[in-house]
Amino acid sequence: MIRKTIVIFMVLAGMVFLQSQVVAQDATLANEDTATLGIWADVSYVSKYIYRGVDFQNDNAAWQPSIYFDLFQTGFSLGVWASLPEDSVNEGATELDFNPSYTFSIFDDEAYKSVITLDYWYFTYPRVKGGWHENEDQNAQLIVKMPKLLQFGDIKVVPMYFYCTKWPTYSNLAGDYGVDDYNVSGYFHVLRLNTMMPIPDTEKTLTFQAETVYRGDVYGRGYGFSHVQLSASTGFDMGNGFVLTPGIYHQISIMDSVNTEDEWWTQLSLSKSF
């Protein structure tokens, strides 16, 4: 499994390097400006850390910083994302994740234009005690977004589909170190609708998001539609490229093996593009 991870990283790194060289060379030959490295950074505060229906910190808050690099408009990006529990009780849930991806589009001139992302995540837990670094796991995702399909006047609805397959980095992960039912291997199907609605008499947009998840026994929690998640958010321009985005979230839990409670939580994010 470690060899598989190394091979994935090497292939992605090689593809990024070759593609960036081709783009830079084409730009030079065309006497155009060389493509630039884009950077996007974000710091979020969440009142609960809930992912794919699971409350990972038992109703406790976390700081979640991230940084992403757009690699010279090649479609490739590299990201680093972290979750830092606010209280010491949950320090074992400290997370540091790495996310290379590739995005491209097809049918650009059609109403059914599709933006496709091939996404890879490597999850690590650096504060877990007793050698729990072996709880590292990975996933690969296919994401399809159709940004032109549904528009009703000024209201835009963007359907999205995610397929995610997940596996442990170490084959002896399940059951080690007293972790019950930690069967990482499995899959998710996610259906999401993003609805963007302009706020009257402003230049702001209110974004509503609704999604449901079908899980395939990830973390040993069974098969079926686990929950429906709803959210609303909007961004405020703070000047100098900073954007402050508050959001409110609600989860209707369906499978007790995933979450026995319906959940409410909030998020406040400050982001900047360079």
C-alpha cells in the first residue's frame, strides 16, 4: 500500500511538471505572458467538525486552515488542508491532508457543459498518540459539475456528482490501537445542488447548498443514504482581496450508525487569492 501511494505521488508530480512545461513553452512561442502560479489561502472556524455525516469531535469546534496552488493554469492544483481542534480533549483529531487534483471541461459550448475534477487525498493524523500514524488513509474522487445546465432568470442551479473511493494506507489498520470498527475501505456517492441567488440591491450572492450521501460501509458504518445536508452562505468583500464568508449548516441524519442526531453548526471563513 505504501508503494501504491508513492507511485501515485510520482505520477501526479510528473504529469504536473510536464504539463506546466508545455504551457510555459507555448506561451513563450506565442509571445504571450508566461502563465503564473495562483495561490488561494483560507482560514475557517467551524463550531463542529462534521464530514460525510459523521461528527468527528463530538460537538466541539475546530480551526481549519488551507492553502491551494493553481499550477500555471494547467488544470493541475496542489492543496494542503488541516483541522485543529479548539480543545485539547480532541487533539487526536488533529488532521493534516494533502490534495493534488486535475480539472478540465468538456462540451464547453453546450448547455450540458461538464467540469470534471480528478481528485486525490492523503489524510494524516499527526497528534494521535501511541503510533496511531498508521491510521493514515487515502481517497480518490471523481467530481462532475454542470455549471450551465439550469438557470432561471438570475437564479443559477449547479448540479454536482461525487464518487469517492477510500482505503487505508496500512493494511493492518482496522481494529489496531483499540479503534473499534475503523474499517476505512469503502465508497461514497454524493449528489449536490448549489443554488446561487442574487441579493436584491446588492452585488452579493446568496448560495444555498443541498446534498445527500450514499455510503458504502466507510468506517464500518453500513450501506445506505446516511443524511441530507443543507447550508446557506454569502461572501463579504473586506478589501485588499480578502473575503469573509459566514455559513450556517443543518444535517438531517438518516442512519443511526453514522449519526444519531440531527445537527446544526456554523462556519466563518476568511480567504484571499494571490
